[in-house]
Amino acid sequence: MRQNEITEILNHPHSRKLLNRDLTRLAYVAEDGTPRNVPIAFTWNGAQIVMCTTKNAPKLPALRHNPAVALTIDTEVHPPKILLIRGRAELDVVDGIPEEYLRMNGSYQMTAEQRVEWEAEVRSLYDGMVRVVVTPTWAKLIDFETTLPSAVEELVRQRAERQHTEGRHTERPHT
């Protein structure tokens, strides 16, 4: 997929709303070869998805071994809006708490006092974290209004072809 196509999809109004959500689902292949799909907080910096995790997270050895990932960001209402992204995870070990981690957890409902307590707890627990950064190499928006899953798009095409063919066979000659 070309970069301009990815940019066009990610700049769509539905995509922009989805990229402002709290959670994505991160899919990767575990070291034992089986698939994993985990919800994880994220932030979009305009070019990359940034997620943060503990330095001892089980996903890190797997991502070092095979950095290919897929992300799903979606809504829970009908019709759903779904943003699918593929890319490679780059791991960046940092001292302290990454600013993205503090930002990405900022949309949860907390009073100012709860926020101060939460941040103090986070700072006391973690001496560092790992930033998992994904630059999209492929993207698809499914909004069920203008775009559909590819398998459904194919069924729609097949139905249209059948209807067109049936229409030709049922036409009566003009007399």
C-alpha cells in the first residue's frame, strides 16, 4: 500500500475520531507461534501509534522476535466504525514514565485529586517503560456506509453481476 493511500485513510473524519479513542487491540504472534490479541491504551502522534507497557511485559520478547503487528480500533455502536492498521513494532526502552503514557490515560474519568494519586502511584511503580511504536504500512477504514469488509464488497459485486445478467435474460424483445 502506498503512503499517500494510508495517509488518505488515516485522515478520513471517521479514522480521526477512532485515532482519538482510548484503546486499540494489538495482535501479534507469541514466541510459541500462537496468535495474541490484547487491548492496550494508545495515542496517535499524527504519524505513529504509540503504546506503552512494562519492561517485563510478556509481549516484548515476541515483538523483538517478530515485530509484525495488526491493530484494531473500533466502536461499540451500530453501524460500527473499524480502523484496521498493520505495521512493525519498534521498541524504545525509556527511563521513567513516557509522556505518552500519562497523556493516553488522561481521558479516563478522574477527578483532579484522583489524577494526582494515580500519577503518584504510576511513578512509584515503574522505574521505566517500553514505548511500542507502530508506523502504519497498511490501513483500512470500514464504516459500513462507504466502505465494507473486502469479503462483503465481493458479495455485493457478485450480486450486482447476477442481477445484471438476470436482467439481460429476462428482457423481452421490442416488437
